[in-house]
Amino acid sequence: MTDTTRTGVSGSPFRLLYRSHSVIPVDEREATLAQIFRVARSQNEATGITGALLVTDHWFVQALEGERSQVQSLYERIRSDTRHEQVTLIEAGDVQSRVFSRWAMAQVSASGQADIPLEATEGRLHTVAGVPLTRDQTAVLKIMRDTIGADVV
């Protein structure tokens, strides 16, 4: 299956996952995260990047999907962002299709404002609203959550 989401470019999309430790002060977190999502969604849509950012109290785990050079360039800019530290690449490579193709940058969290509000029950991952995730979304989100040892998001 060839994905041409947002870019019109055919070929296998590239996915990169990383984690980092947030250094955003608690009293600035809500405003800072709102700004991060606003900028990311605008810039990602313009460059054809899709993905998801899992946010916990102290950690970020992000999946970026799109054309290889665009994703790698964005990752290099992200690595130098002073709002986090300990940026660690989890995995990167070509994939058959995007799993977050609906979102320029989905927010994954337990908050009511999340695009993908998750909860785990009996070891199974699902959205708070009970909306089923695709098998691929579940697999990528599990990797993201396991990377930081999140029981719930």
C-alpha cells in the first residue's frame, strides 16, 4: 500500500520514534504544550508530516511519519529544543503505511483535550470514548508507552 497523505508523494513513508524528558516547569506546562501543538500542527501540515505526541508528567514520546528527509530534518530541530533533555531515538525506518495519517500531530494523553485519549484496562489499550484503535496504532502506541514505562497515559 502506498501512502500519499498530504504530500502527494508516493513511496514508503518513514517513521521515527523518540523519547525525551520534559524540563517544562509545571506552572508553564499547559500554555507551553498548547503552543507546541499549535506550531507542530501548522508546520507538519505544511511539510506533509503526521504523527502523535504522547505526553506524561515528565516524558514526551513522539512518532513522526512522512518523507524521510523531512522527518529527519524535523528530528534534528527537535533534538536542540531546550524544553526537553535526554532525547533518545527509539526506532526509525521505512514503514508500509502511516498509522497517524489523520493527524498533523495528535496529542496522546489521559486529558480530556487529547486527540487520542487513552486508557488501559486489563492490559488492553483503547480510547477513553471506547473508540477502537487500529492494530497498527495499538502497536505503535504500545511501543511509545512501554518506552517510558507508562501504565496509563
